[in-house]
Amino acid sequence: MGTPTPTLAYLSTFLLFTLFRITSRARRSLTSSHGDEWPSLLGQDGRFPLDTHYSLHYNMNILKNFQYRIFPTKKQLRMLESTLEECRWLYNHLLEARKTAYEQEGRSLSCYGQQATYPILKEQRPSLSIVHSQVLQNVAVRVDLAMKAFFRRVKAGETPGYPRFKGYGRYDSFCYPQSGFSITHDTRVSLSKIGAVKMVYHRPVRGSIKTAAVHRSSTNKWYVTFSCECEPQRLEPTSTQVGIDVGLKTFATLSNADEIDNPRFFRQEEKALAQAQRRLCKAEKGTPERKKRRNVVARVHERATFKRENFTHQQSRQIVDRFGVICVEDLHVNRMVHNHCLAKSISDAAWSAFFSHLSCKAEEAGRQFIKVSPAYTSQDCSRCHHRQKMPLGERMYQCPCCLLSIDRDHNAALNIKALGLHSVGLPLEAPAFYA
Ligand SMILES: [Zn+2]
């Protein structure tokens, strides 16, 4: 079983991120339908870029999330817990209604249809009224999203699991989608039906706040996340280009031969995680000892996440500041995360976080971010395009045609850069390497 709660925390972060993506997509289609202020999408020779956010929305606002730790009092904590509990009940109830409607009558319920049943539900279960009405509305939206994701995957030919009923303690966030919250003058966050909660306001919110989500982490820490619409902070344009290859020897290798080393904590966290999980396995189910050990596993996961996020944020910031065009390989993250090797799972998580931070930061800064297919990037010679097999143990690329001798990852980074620039029709600047 492992730990279900960090997965939930991850899921909710993912949900927030998806929200960001959805909104930016909606914006794009909105502008395109109007036809005006649609900047040139085409590269210099008229080819359409594969995956670039750069030219898509120029004078448009972006959505950013600002997360703060909150420290509720005991009374507020009770209110927060019971809010989650009411939302959980409602979630399960709405999901069941959908299921029975579909199985017995073959019809699917809509989000609005379900929200319209709230007055009756509140009569049946008066405790629902302790929760702000819009928070309850948002629960129906979540059920709707879960169902839509399910059907989308069915349609795509996958075999998804049916959206799950949430067990006790498995529902860990709720959201004020419009109003019912504010930041007070003494930087507390005032949440309707809960009160003014102490908040660590470590940096100011930018732009206008759209939604507020309250979240309980797997280690029982509470956070509030504001989703804000704000002006993108553009950087000075630069024509520098880079290709990035990720590998096992180093965390990443750049096409200018710079290397980002694997941080030492990868190893440390891997060991700590293995130890905590071994201990958890040995404890009998249902005992207080097991609960304690589960908390230790959650804490190790949390610590690894904090360190990983810190590392990937810093590295991606440096790259976005330095380069105008950033090419990376399109790693199939879904394929990667389902492996059982701990060492790999930690660096996999770091790579996908690194790429997603790069993409978001590049989009805000007005940099070009290009993903290319990773096929043959390590087998081709970056100078003469000769192709040869490269066993994993082979560290140097030795080209028999042009006698190029180069580090394997550096060669791949050069190929990624060339592929990326080619896909958007940009010319390859003369690399210092060939000089
Ligand atoms: Zn060659």
C-alpha cells in the first residue's frame, strides 16, 4: 500500500497545476477566435512549432499560485477538520448518485443538476450548513472533473479505475472558488465560517486573487493557496540557445558542456525512505505503532519533496535567466514514474518537476521552450549525424566517420538543441564547440 496521503497531496498540486494549464488554453482559444492580437506563430521559414508557449499569449495575464503555511487555533482546526469531513461526505454522496443514475437508468448527471439538489441534501444533513456554500458548490465541480477525466481515459482506450470514494482522512482540501476569503491587514487569512487564521505571509501576492484553496498535507500541516491572475514578468530578450539532456551520471548536461550535478540528498532520501518503508511493512495493521510509522514515511516523502522542489526551482530559474531558447527531450513521464527502483523514482520525480518548472518559468519570462522527441538523441553524432548503437555503459561518444570524441550526454544535449531549433525553424548559431 505504501503511503496514500502523499499521493493525495501530489494530486491536489497536480489539480492546481492543471487548472493553470486549462486556463491558459482557454485564453489561447479565446484570442484565436477573435482573430486580432494573434502574434505570428510561425517560425522564420513558416513551420509550425511543436510545443512552444512563447509567442502564444503576449499581452495576456497568467495564473500563478501563491502558497502559504497557516497555523489554525484548536477551535479553527476543529472547524477545518469538520469542513473537510462534510465535503468528503458530499463528494461520496454525489459520486454515488452519479453511479446509480448511470447503472440503473443509463443517464449521466450534470454538475449543475447535482448542485441543484443541495437544498434537499441540506435538509437531510443539517451539518452541511457549517460549510460555506461556494465550497460545497466546488465539491460538485470536483466530482464532475473526476468523471470527465474517467471518460476521457475510457475514450482514449485506456483502462482507468472508476473515481474512488474517499475514505476517512483521505479528503484533504477544499476550495473557495470566488469569495468567502480575504487577507486581513495583519496578514491573517480570513476564511468564511472558519475565522481569521494566522498565516506566514512570506511574500506578497501578485495580481488579483481569484480562488483560495485550503489544504492539509500528509503530515498534518495546513496551507492556503491563492490562485492569482497577474501580469507576466518578462525578461530581457536574449538570443542564446541551449539543449538539455538528463541522464543518470549527472542531473542534467547542457549543450554548452555545463553540467548540473546530482544533489547529494537524492541518495540520502532514498536510504531514509527505504528504511522508513521497511519499518512500516513490519508493523501490524491497525496498530498505533503502524500509524506512527506511516507518519514517518509521510514525513520522509515530504522532506524529499521540499528539497527536490527547492533544487529544481533554483536550477530552472538559472537556465531561464540565461537562455532565450530552451530545448529539452520529451520524457514520457507516465512511463517513468511506474518503476519500482527507488533511486530512479526520486530522480524521475526531480526531472519532471524540473521540466515543468522550466516550462512555466519560460512561459512567464517570454522564453521559447521546445520539447523534442528523444529518439536517437544519444545515438546520433552531433557533428556528422552518423548513427551507432550506444550501450548504457559507454560514457564517450566516438564517431568513426568524423572522429568526434565527446561526452555521451554532451553529444545528446547538442542533438536536442539542433532538433529543437530545427522544429521551430530557427537557425543554429555557430557553437563554440566546433571552433
Ligand atoms: Zn561524426
